[in-house]
Amino acid sequence: MANIVLKPQVAAFLDIVTTAGGAVPELQFEEIVVTGDCIASGRSIGDLRIRAHTGALVVAIRKHDGSLDVTPERDAVFETGDVLIGVGTTEELAKLEQLFAPSGAAA
């Protein structure tokens, strides 16, 4: 928190994206668990074209071994048991969740 006080533009950005703030879209963070029966398991961020298909961003992946991949690259592969942290609007995150839904799940 002390870092945020020393960096007012970071604090302002966080204030805007975590509250409804006029023309700037309200962004939210979401955790999504990668299951073995979703189409994204075993595929990379680039292969899935997540940003193009959902509008959301994957900002981190907590790997199934406990390590944390912050700002993952396009070649980062999702594995069963990973937890991704995504950011986007409500609509974008809904699309991201659908991409990681178990095969055969209701839309």
C-alpha cells in the first residue's frame, strides 16, 4: 500500500478500474480454474487468441505446482489445475469463463 501512495498515477488508475468512473469501462478481476475437460487445457494464450476472442486479458497464471507466472507471454500453456487471473469488463470475463468452461457445459 505504501508503494501506491508514492505512485499517485497507479493509485488513480486502480481507483478508476475498480469503480464505475464515467467513460472508462469498469474493469474487474476474475480467477478461473483450468479443468482437464475444457478446450483450453493444454493450449497456449496465443493459440486460443484470448484477447481477440474475449476482449479480456490474462494478467497472471498460478501454475498447478504453486508458481506464479505474472504477465504471461503468448506461449504460456494452460494446464489442468492452473488458475488464471483475468481482467476485463463483465461481458469480457463472461466470454473468458465460457472459453474455460468444461466441455459440454451449458452456455
